[in-house]
Amino acid sequence: MVTKLDDTLKRYTSISAVIDMLCRKELALLDPQSWDDRNDRYFMALYKEYARAKGLYAACFTQVAETYHHWRVFGGAADGACVEFRRAAFERHIAGNPDIRAEEVKYFYIKDAESIPKTKPDRLPFMKRKGFEPEAEYRLIATSGAEQAPALALPIDLRLIRQVFINPWLPESIYKSLKSVMSGIGGASHIKISRSGLIDSQRWKNAGNRIAGKPKVGRPVLPVKKKTAPKTRARKKSARKRR
């Protein structure tokens, strides 16, 4: 049983997609037919036909704390980032739009899915197999009367975003440069930018040091070489000799 976070939705995506989101102040909803899960793609196609929509788009979030699975599968490892939204504010933002639905995904064994009544095709976008349950997905879908495109932009207020996490594989120096760039985007100064320590946490390592009876250590930092002051006395003596 997964523990869901309070008032939090997390979207794992690429660093470039996060920068685009902050600059444009838009959340990109994608064509589900680009997804890896072919069962999910098929259910979304069935729903699109049922809804008589020409275009169907979606954005997927998780309701749980970071996992290695989320970073590797949805974050793309060293290219990944995670955007943390304020759930209540986000749901107020999309409320009242008849073309948008947002719900928690429900997970089923095949035998249970086979017993769902035929009168419930509106549930199709929010059904997945039991093996995906640890993802604890929250899904937003949008229908459109225009022909299908690769993506649909949903305007957002950046105040809906609480924090952005950068993947733990990105080197520290690049992370610091990226943090400076993101913080400098107009309207994003309130967003906390941090780097995940999931696979490289000094605090976790020190817990191991304590168990093993070793001293606590800090984060390794290269020593800064001090500049030596010029030898002014020697210069003065040589100047006197020339006189």
C-alpha cells in the first residue's frame, strides 16, 4: 500500500520540458498514442471513440514520494526533472472546464476488469493493470474538437508550482547553473529548485557511518588555493640597487 502525499502532485518529465513550461507558463498535454504501455494506449483510443473527440490529450502525475522507478522510467535519468504542483490549487485552476477531466487512476486485475459493466466506458482513461499500482497515478485528460496533434497547451499560473527537483545523476556544477537559469525565469523566483539525493545522500551515508562506528563526514569539496602576496620587499631592494 503506497502512502499518498498531502496536497501534492508530481510530474516527472525532461529538463527541457520544465524550462519550456516555466517560460511559456503552459503545461503540455500529450497524445496518449506515444505512450509505452500499449494496453493504456488502447483504452485511451476506445475512450476517444466513445467521446466522439477528434483530439485526446493527457498529462500524468504521481501522488507519492520520489522513487527510483519514477526517475528512470518517466524522468529519463540524467535528463529528468520533477515538477511538484499544489494539488488543491491545481484542481481549482482546471475546475469548470468541460473539456477536462482529472482523476486518480484505479488499478485492476484482469479478472476484475472483465466484470466492469458495459455502461462504464467513461472509466476507460482511468483504468490500468494492477502491476502499475506503485505509480499511484493521477491523470488529467482533455478532449478537443480539432484534429489530433502531438500536444495541447494548458495555460497555468506558475504559483501552482511549489518546487522543481533535478535528477540525482546530473553533476553538481551543471545543476547549479541550471538552478540559476530556472530561478531567473520571469514569475518563477518563488519556486524552490533542488537536486534529488535519492542515490547520493550524505545524510544517508552518515547513517551508515554511525552504524559502522565511523566518524561523520561532510560533502567533499576541493580545497581553494590561496593566492600568495607579491614579494614587495625584494622588488624594492632591486630598485635601490639600480639607482
